[in-house]
Amino acid sequence: MNQAKINASWNGQRIPPAGVNWQRATYGFAFPQLFPGGRFPDGIPDISVAAGPSPMPAISGTQGPDFSLLSPTVDIAPADDITWQKGSHTFKTWQKGSHTFKAGVLVARNRKDQNGRSRYNGQVAFNPSATNTTRTAFADALLGNFQSYTEASDDPIGHFRFTDVEAYVYDSWKATRRLSLEFGLRWQNDGPTYTQANNIVSFDPSKFDPAQAVTLTASGNAIDTTKGGNRLNGLVRAGAGVPADQLVRVPNGNSPSVLAVPAGAPRGFYNAENLFRPRFGFSYSRRHRSFLRQTRRQHYFLSAQPPTIYPILDIPEWQYIQPFRWRRWGRVPLGGVSD
């Protein structure tokens, strides 16, 4: 008996902002974004206002449109199972035994496109532990004295893919009238999750050179550039870089900052593995209406979601943010930006 089937499923998560409450103009935000990227530019930044001093509580901040999710997914899984039975009523099963053999194969293909949901609208933190502070986070927010400001250059989209292939063989043998044995072996080839554009980066300890390690400032918020070092030390890009036909999806794929990270890692940062899973079981009838049954088998569960990397600027301790239109400020001086 041959049973062939194919399963396919589609689903999508789409969470766009509604109305105009996500726009900077609605609240009079006067400072611009440092980068023009993102699906919803000119959105309000994420703002957090810490508690303190007592009894001043923390104040619920704002949430910009960078939370917006775009994630369509497609799963396709064809499968085929073959069953061959030996030992039907034409055989003397109590002498020859009775075998039922099964074999099958499964191929699963997953396609998922998802944006990174980076903080491309900006993220502002007001905290009384900052250097330039009134010791009250709410007062700092009114004055624009922020502790830190972070903004991603874009909201990248990863076109994630993976393929899994499995096959098995199985034998159910009725050894005697009371004893049945089961033997099986499953082979599994788990492919890693990769992106079509190879726009992912990971840290490889074998690529890290201690002689090029960077030094942080005393506050731990930035790299001390006077001490030298390579901030990209140990990073590696997937594959051979962004293919030419994918540059439309990753416009900065050949930029100097991207090419500064060496390529050459496996596309999903590890090679596909060949895994074998044995199975054994038995069933024994003790009496007419009672029996014992035991099955042992091995499973593998593999999961991988590599990160999509994009440039981020962190601006610690700078009086630039003015959330409301009480004062106007120019663009932040680039000399005060550290990454």
C-alpha cells in the first residue's frame, strides 16, 4: 500500500499602527531622526521615565510604531509512506511469524519573512542616575536631559528559509501468539535556518582575536576609541555575502560597514546534520485480557533563528532630546555620537 500526501499552510502576522497617534507631528516632537530608514518614518520614539526620588513613581512612556510586525509564513510538506505486509492468513503465522514493513519519506520546507522590529524611531531613557540630571527623571524629561538615546538605522527584513528531510523504516513482527516486537530507524537531516540575502551576522569565538579586543569607558556605555581595538572582532557574515539579485532587498549589502565584517560562515551558521533515531518496542500478552507493552525511541528537537544585524547608534548623556515643542534643537553633533 502506498500513501502519498502533501500538506501546505499559510499564515501571517501583520500589526500596523492605527490612526495618527504614532506620528511625531501629533505631539510636537521637534527633533528629527538620525536615519531615514524604517517602515514608518517620523514615528514617535520609545520613551521611558524611571522612578525616583521617592515618592516619585515611574511614568508610563510612549511606544512608537517600530513595534509593527510583518511576518507572513508558508509551510509545505510532501510525504510518502509504503506498507508491505508479510504473513497474511495464507501463511502459518504461528510457525513463520508475521511481519509488517513500513517505509516513508518526508520533506518540509518553511518560508518566513519577518522584519526585525528594531528601534528605528529612537529609544530615549530618562533616569536620575545620569550625569546631567536634576535627580528627578520626570524633570529631566521636561528639560530634555536624557540618560541615553538609541536609534537603529533601518528595520531590516529577513527572508528566512529552512528545509528538513526525514526517512524511516519500520518492522512490526508478531514473533509468537503472545509476543510482538517492533524495530525501527528514522534518519533526519535538519537544515539550518538561513536568509535568502545572507543578511545575518553571528559571533564566532574562533575568529576572535584578543589582541584586537576593545576597551569600554568607565561607565560601560561606550567604546574607548583611544585604546584602539576592533569593534567587529569575532563577527562573521553568513555565506559569501549578499548575492547581487538580493541587493534590492538589502540596499546596504555592499556598503563599507557591512563589508568590514568578514564573510564565509555557513549560511545558517552551522552545517546540516544527519541524525539517526532508533526505535524498539514489544508487546506481550500475559493472559486472555491482560498484556504488557513498552516502547523506546529517541527524538531530536532543533531550533534556530539567526539574528539580522543592522547598524545602531547609541548616544549617552547628551542634552538634545526635547520631547515637546517647548524648545527647538538642531541635529545632534556627530562628534558626540558613539556606536
